[in-house]
Amino acid sequence: MGEMRLYMAQRLSALVMAPLVLGHVAVMIYAVQGGLSAAEILGRTAGSVGWVLFYGLFALAVAVHAAIGLRTILREWAGLGGLVLNAAALAIFALLLAMGWRAVWAVTFSAGAAAAAAGGGA
């Protein structure tokens, strides 16, 4: 991918992330001020398509943004280039995306989320 496309992809991912970060912070403040326990939070997120879409998009935007930023650092500081640089950036993207989507899955569809939704706690 050309450098200009990567530049634009990083800026677009930041544009997507900005309102998602604000939403995430607002939800955290609401949960903390409301005194919600982890079990109560998991009970509210269990099986929710809305939370999957919100945090799934958040994880995707973060993975794109961070991988491109780290690619720039690897090019400038480590002197990597060409196929090695692009492979490293792709691996970073895949790792971050997998970790993010795994976390999203865990709070919406895991056994702990299901138990919390059923009133069993987590």
C-alpha cells in the first residue's frame, strides 16, 4: 500500500476512534458512578449486538491506527523497509485485531458474561 494511502487510513481510523473513545469514557464514568460491579456490567453486555458492533469497530480502528503508527516507527527507528516492514505491520495489525475482538467476544458471549446475565456472577 502506498504511503499516502497509509497516511489516509491512519487519519480515517483516528476519525472513527474519536467518538468511540468518548463513548467508551462516558460508559466507564456511568459504570463507576453508578457503582456497577463487574458482574452487573457483564450482565448488561451479555449477548448485546450493539456492544459487539461498538467495541468491534473500536478494536478494528485501534488495530489499523496503531499498526500504521508502529510501522512508521519501525521504518524510522529500526531502519526496516520493504517486505519485512510491511509483514511486521501486518502481523501487528492481526495481533491487535485478534486481541481486541477476543476481548469483545469475552464480554458479550463468554460463559462469564452468560452467567452474569443469568444472575450467577462472574
